Amino acid sequence: MPDPATLLGPGQYAVAVPNILVVDDEDVVRDVVGRYLEHEGFTWCEAADGVAAHRAIEASPPDLVILDIMLPEMSGLDLCRWIREESDLPVILLTARGEESDRIVGLELGADDYVVKPFSPRELVVRVKNILRRTAAAEPAAPSLLETAGLVIDAGARQVTRGGRPVALTATEFDLLWCLASHPKVAFSRSQLLAQVWGYDAALDAGTSTVTVHIRRLREKIEADPSDPRIIATVWGVGYRFEP
């Protein structure tokens, strides 16, 4: 693994190189993912089970976790639940093909994304880059503060309040809300939101269920009645629209 130095060249990191925790009970998966991460200039560490990963995160929190759902000792879903209770640490789930229910549960627990096994390590690294790019501290584009629909959305502080009370959002949920709220009355398709928020192009099979689940979680946090949403409206046959 490369030293966590500062890169200013091809890696394009102006701060310490992001460190990725790879959690999988298969040695070959950890090794392959790790080598691809190294090739892109990341540092990485590893854990073979959920308990070891829990300890690693407590001892030295990484910048992102690549997390297999099927783990000994402590399942990936249980670990994801604990991570989300403690922080907004980005999580990418690794799931078995056909286990859609696990993917949906993982997204509902607050995972930022998922990749289905067998997967392309190159695609996985692209997803890592996209998530870290979104969560990296940067000067927000003006305007940086929106007061709309009973919400105060501060892009600089990456904070949201509703009725004066803070709303706890994950990094992805905040980016999704900002994308919609900063374009009021504009209907976005799920594919457009995947491109705008997740940074995926048509070449990546990201799956629109990712957007659907994140919209559901967002509504649960900002709507007075999530079953009858008035802020994030569904545009049937298209996608979603923010109502100011």
C-alpha cells in the first residue's frame, strides 16, 4: 500500500490521500480491489469479517468503506447500520447477484451505493471516486444558502434545518436534496439524478432503485407526511421535482 502522502499530480488530491477500508471474507476479492485502488493512488486497509471492520473503523476511521453484505461474525448490513448511526462515513455495498432485497435494505440503512458481484474492479473504483468527489470539502457554488419549503439548506456547512431543528442527512442525501432544491420546479428523471448526484454515465449500470430508495429516505426526514409528499413530488413517467 502506498504511504498516505499528499498528491498534487495525477491523483488530484490536495489533501491526504483517501484511505479505503475493504471488507470482504474472500482474500482474492480484497487483494484485487486493493490493487486497483493502489493503481489509482488510494491507500487502503482490509478486514475479513464484520467485527474486525468495526474495530478498524473505531481505531482509525477511513474515508470510505467497501463492504460485503455476507460476512462472518457480524453481517455487512449490521455493520452498515452501526456506521450510519455513528457517522456519515460513505459506504459502498458488495452484494450477490439476485439478492435485490439485501441491496434495498442496505440503501434504506443509508449505504451510498452498491455493486453486484461479480463486478468490475475498475467500475468499483469509479464509484469510489465519484462518492469521494461529492463528499470532499470544496467551495460551494453560489448561492450557498437556500431557504425554501420550510427548509434551510446550507451548502457551505452541508447542513439542513427544518423548523429550526437540524435534519441528519447522509452525504448522498444532502447532495440529492441540493440538486433538486437548487432547481425548483424542474423534473429530473432517475437517470438524470444518477448523473447529477452520483456522477454515473450511461456506461455504468447503476440501477434506478438507488435513486428511489434515497428519495424515500429523504422524504422520511423532510416531509411532514412522507406518504403524501409535498416537497419532493413524484412526476409520473419521469422522476421527481422539488416544490418550493
